Amino acid sequence: MVELNFSIEGAEALAFAAQPTIVLKLRVVAQGGEAVRSISLGAQVRIAATQRAYAALEQDRLLDVFGEPARWGQTLKSLLWTMTSVQVPGFRGQTVVDLAIPCTYDFEVVSAKYFDALQDGSIPLELLFSGTVFYVGEVGLQAEQIGWDKEAHFSLPVQVWKDVIRLYFPNTAWLRVHKDTFDRLNRYRMHNALPTWEAALDSLLSASENQQQPAWTR
């Protein structure tokens, strides 16, 4: 039987990938010093949102996630970030592998709303592990399931998430709309000879803001 322990030693933005990705440096320790042939490892990554404090501006920006701050005693809860996996190659004693976590800038996804709302500090993460470990035992190659009691905790700097988003979406934000809304916006852009989507949105927002201003301020 192999006794495994897991810990996260650091995090960094992956510079070249098909999508924004944060890499966690995962240390795996086989306490008895057994020769591990490989590990098929899965990880559920959760945001332990109750384990940090929030500034007033962050509370305001998290309104869409947890509701009014006065109700956070009931609504502030842990959030599922993602499920990921890694194939750990053979080792004896301990090893460090990269655990890749894809990131999204889709504000339909709760985790993206949460991360974007944070100004600084760190994001408390909980990682729950599962999978199968293959090792050399007394009767040859053996396989054993990893129990869900195996976990790790890590404080991910908010700046790491900001860095990876800035790397892939420099000075931009991503917005998804219904196809009918897109068609209406596209017609407005073309009929008003506006060169970009940003120009179309700026035009509409400026018109709306002017309508809301009192007449004496125009």
C-alpha cells in the first residue's frame, strides 16, 4: 500500500497554450519510499470563498455572485472552479508535476465573475484528489485507488489570475450575447458606419447616458 501526500508549491501563468492556463506546481510524496510506476490523478479544484476578507469595492462587484453583503452569512459559500487531471510519471520518494488549470474569461461562468471582482490578495483554493496509483509491491505491479480524503490547500495570488488573463486578453473583456442581440447590434453598427464593435457600444452607451442626464446639464 502506498501512502501519498499532496501539496502545492507555487503557481504561474502558462505563456503559450491553446487557452489561458494557470499551472500549479504539485508535489507528490510517497511516504514509504515505494517505487511508484505512475499515477492517474484527478483533482477537483474549489474556491474556499469564506476563507478571505473582501473590501467594499470587491463586495459591490460580487453582488452578482453572492447577493447583498448583508446576506453573505447565508450566501457566501465555496465555489467549484474546475475539474482537471494529470498523468504523474514514475518516481521514488517524491516528485513535482505541473497541474494545468484552464481559465475562462466568460462572465457567464461564476468563477470568472469571482476572480474578476477581486482587487488583490490571494484566492484560497482546496484541491480534492482521486485516481489510481500503480506501484511495485511484494507480488509485482499493483494498483490502488486514491481516496477523496487526500487534499491540498493553496493561496493563489490574485495577480497570477490577472497576469494570465492580461497575457491572453490584453486590455479587453469578453462578452457573450444572444444571436438576436448580436444581429441587432451588427445592424446598428453598419447603418451608423461604425468601424468596430467597441465604437457601436460606445455610441449606444453615450446616447443612453445623455438621455438620463437632466436637461440643464446637457
